[in-house]
Amino acid sequence: MGFVISVPIEDLTHIPPEYFDDLPYGVIQLKGEGTVVGYNETEASLSKLDPARVVGRNFFRDIAPCTRVKEFEGELARMRAFGANGRAELRFLFKFRHGSVMVQLVMVYNSASDTTVLLVKPLAKELDAPGGVSRTP
């Protein structure tokens, strides 16, 4: 269940957000500690959130507080503290108002630009399921 795109995933941190709508996955681009600077239409469809209401806000605090766990927000904090490019893959249960969705997620961090790109691919819908994270083997 990997991600197939025509460029290395690590290169996504250099692509302007307006190109993300061409990708078949949800894409969220963050700066610094989590300010959303890019949010593509695929992710908007999954989350049912308007990109105009998401961009400029803190992803962890304002948009998806369910991600304020060690395995998600903590992983980004770890990569930023280490000061080098990083990549993590995990499965995560996003809890939306319209229900919960299990996703495969790739988090790519670029230390030079302090930019993170999250690639999100839905795996299954699980309404009213408990939140949680599972590491990709």
C-alpha cells in the first residue's frame, strides 16, 4: 500500500502548494511547528474542510487536534530538533466530525526550509472507532 508518484517523495518539500492538486493523495504542507501552507483538494475531500479555512492555521492545534500525540506531532518535533531531513511512515486514525478514517501517512521533513509534507492515503473508514496510531513495519 505504498505511495506511487513521479518524483521522489522527499522532493515534495520543494514543490509549490498549487501543484499538489495534481497528486492522487491528500497533501498537507506545513512550515515550522505546524502552520499549514498547502492543503490540496484531495485532502479537502477526505477531511471535508475548505482549504481556505485551513491554510494559515496550526495543523496540530487548530485543524487536527487528534494528531497531538507523540507518534505524530512528537515525530515532527523529533525531526526538527535533530536538525536533519527526516521521513516517517505510519498509519493513523483521523477523527473527523463526519466519522473516522484510517490512513497511511508519510511525513517528510526538510530541515533547510523547515517544511514538512504529509502525504495521506485513506485505507478504510471506521465510524466511531477509537483514535490511535500504528507504525508501518
